[in-house]
Amino acid sequence: MRITVENLIRDRKYPFIFSLFIILSVFSLLIFFNANSSPLTDLTFSPLVALSASPPSNATPPLIAKASNEVVDVHWRKCDGVYAVDYIPCLDNLKAIKALKSRKRMEHRERHCPVSNPRCLLPLPPRYRVSVHWPKSRDMVWFDNVPHSKLVEYKKDQNWVKKSGDYLVFPGGGTQFKDGVMHYVDFIEKALPKIGWGKRTRVIMDVGCGVASFGGYLLDKDVITMSFAPKDEHEAQIQFALERGIPAILSVVGTQQLTFPDNVYDLIHCARCRVHWHGDGGKPLRELNRVLRPGGYFIWSATPVYRNDEKHQNIWNTMINLTESICWKVVAKTSYFTGVGLVIYQKPVSSSCYERRKENKPPMCDQNRGKNASWYTPLDTCLPPLPVPTQGSSYKWPEAWPKRLRSKPVSLSNEPDTEKLFYEDTKHWSALVSDVYLQGFNMNWSNVRNVMDMNAGYGGFAAALANLPLWVMNVMPVHGPDTLSVIFDRGLIGIYHDWCESLSTYPRSFDMLHASFLFGNLTERCDIIDVAVEMDRVLRPGGFIIVQDKMQMTSKLSPILRSLHWSITVHQEQFLVGTKGFWRPDDIESL
């Protein structure tokens, strides 16, 4: 008979009272331990599993934790070197960076992965401790966890970050909002009330984000921000953001497309973000146009907007020509009381403006251009056509938040039964998270803030956690079906990635990693040990993992993680639950 949540909950057994008769004691103990196994749920599989892996049998045994006696023959060493503590394999490949012929377009800040990632384990910073918990972490973190003081001195007059005793303190200032980010956020909405923070505008991108205070404070308005900046001379700004519990990723507008789909961000923000939007024939600005949702806004707060000297006015005039060529219109231009100014552009909702241009410059992209192929893809030299509305005469904006989380996504495929599969997937994850993940595993969810779903599908796992004080980075593996646009439509954030490579993030960035049926296809292309090393790199000590997979795969992964001194249990022959410790090996290996 098929197992369902309702049947299991109805039939749940409870411990019998121990018999006073000695002859029944053993029998009573067996009943007791069986009845106190973890809560059960509907373990039939989401329709989404068909996107990534084959489900195990429906004949699922009781959810009982058990340990594997398998061992793995790996001799771990600790990475050694000047950059070992904060090492990012694909961004710190100095050999590849030195061999670059040019750095004019930020090529040296892009990904240059080594042929094989080091298998040594990164050391912890001296005196590293469990991170400050959210929401306190938004305003202060342990200095010893991110012991970098360059920004404290470099930005001391702009209220980015200050050192106070054992803490780094973040007053909420920025280059363009020295007097506080909330005044700046309110000023933007007064300049253009249609923005509607937390309602119409839910998912935004902050380019060159600094320590991500803009995105951090917008969380109070139900806005989730993908803050990004390169790993550059502004030391550790993204690391600060992640330690604070604010969504962030290392990235740069260089020669390649950002790892996001077309037409997904409700709003993009740049406050003195040090990107030359007019450079390289306007390619960086056209990349923003690619990822900005039709009808979405671009807020540019920079000196060319409000300074009148010849240099800045030349840039402003160039931006006028560029924005007109891609049919952006100015919907607001104003000055802040500190003298700082900003301009707000809006992207069109239909391609009719493109057709009315006097010159086809930039030219329109071929209609057969690969959609959402933004993984190691050069910046476009053309202008992508806007989505054709499936019904009505214009592009449909997603429902206001939070309704959009469970509404039919704008970009959902029109293939037969896709809508049904989407709603069933949402229901599946809601039940699995509430009945098993939150109750059945030995995890302290109050310590979880930064979460990564390594194989996100439709984003159902993140949606099921939406009412908890945490955020989820939804990762879309590049070798599987692409549903990342759907995730953004739901009001969530995510990126493309290949797990056979290292992620563009600092070590010790996440409190929890979740992977549902990720490893089957992945291990056909790379070694599971290398993936485990990367998981160890990005997970904080004391952090958790939940891996849902076939028993064959969890049996392979369990001994590897145990060899890392992680605490591991396997439930119901498909859920691997683990906790990373503070252990680091004694032997060293040079990077």
C-alpha cells in the first residue's frame, strides 16, 4: 500500500508502558525503540525528481537512524599557504590569472578553475568560533571569524564597518548613504512609489554591494537581494556579508554573462558600484538589461548623475545614448539631501520600441539564441528579444509578494501537465519539510541562517522554509533541466553552477547544505570526494547537511564525511543527516 503523510500520522504508534513482569521486559524495549523512531512523512517523490534523478521504491521502511561501518581510505591534510584560510579555488588560481593577456575587462576577477581542485582541507582562522546568530549578526560579527581590517580603515568616513572590541560592527552606512541605508531606501520609494518594496519589488540585485548593508536592511521590507561584488582589493566585503547572514555571492560584470537567467530581477541597484556601464560599447549595461525583468527598474546612484564637470557630463551623455538605444526610459531623477543624486530607469515590457528605433543598434539577437545559457558565456553583442506574452497583449508581472511564492510562475513551461507538476512539487516539499526536516532530524534550526539548496528544482524546498528567519541560495546545476527562472518568479534567488567545480564563495559561508538527488548524475562526471571537499569548504563548523538520495549513494557519501570527522546518521535509507565539526588534520599540504 502506498505510504502517505495522512496514513502514517494516523497510524503512528506510541511507547507501551513497561510491563512489571520481567518476562516481557525485552519485548517491551523492542516496542519502545520502534515507536520512538523519527516522525514519518509521505516519501513518495515530487514530480520534480523526474527532472534530476530516479526515485527509490515506494516500499519505504520506517524512518530509523543507523550508522554505516564502511570506511574510506583517504589521508586528509590541511592546506598550507598565505591564502589557505580564505582560499577559493576558481578565484585564487594565480597561475591562470598571471597568464591572462589582458585585465582591462576584469578578466582577472572571473572564474579560472584549476584542472583539479586541491583535496586538502582549509584551516580555520585562529580563535574561530560559532558565528553570531541572526538577527544580531546583521549589525555585528566576531572579528576573529573574518579577521580583516582593511575596510575598517579604508571606509572609516562612510560608516561601512567599524571594529569594536571583539566585534566588527556594521552601522548601515555606504558610499552613497553615509547617514544610513534606511533613509536612502525610503528616499528611493518616495522618488518612485511604484517600486513598492516588498510587494511589487521582491527580488533585486545589488551590484558592487560593499558589505551588503543595502540588501541587509531591505530584508525588513520583505525584499531579498542578491548582493555581489568581486574578490578585489576591497578586502572581504562579500565574506563580511555572508558572516552577517545576508545573501551574497562573488561575481563581476566582466567579459562573461552573470550566472542568472534572462528577465528575472525586479530591480537592479548600483550605488557607486565601480562598473563602467558605458565601457566596451555598452556591453555591461546590456548585461543588466538581459537579467532585468520587463518593466523592472535600474537605480543608478553615481557621480555622473549629479556632478556637472566635463568628465562626468560626458559619461552621462554616453549613458543617455546607451539607455535610449535599448529603450530604457527615465522615470525619476532626483537628489538626496546630502547632495547625492540618483536616476531610475525602466525597461520596456514589449519589443515594439525596438522596432521603432531609427538604427538597429545594438542589433536584435537571433530568435534561436539559447535562452538562459549563462555559464561561461560571453557577454551579448546583441539585444535579446523580450518574452512574448502567453496571454493578453503585454508581459505579466508576477503576483505581489507573498502571493507569488505559490502562484503559477510567469516563466513556467507550457508543456502538458507542467502546471500540475509544479503544484504537486510545492505540496510535496511543504509536507516533507514540516513533517520530517523540522521534526525528525536532530538539528537546531534556530542556528540556521544561510542555507544552500544544491539541486533546487522548482525551489520547493526554499518555499517550504519561507516563514523561517533564514534565506536559501537555490543552485541550478548546469547539466540538468533549467527551472531557475521559475525560482525567481516565485520571489526567491538562485544561481547556475557546476558542482564538479568550486563555488564562487568564501569558505565557511553556509550554515546548512541541502541536496536532493544531486549525486547520481554528478558522479558520472567527477569524483564524489572532490564534491565532499567543496562541501566541507563552504559549510561552517557546526553546520548541517541533509542529503536525500538512493541508499547506494548515501552509502558512498557517508564514510567520506565520517573520515572528515563529521557526525553522520542515515534515516530511512535515503536521508543522510550530518553535522560538521571543528576538526582539522595535523599533516599539511601546500596549495
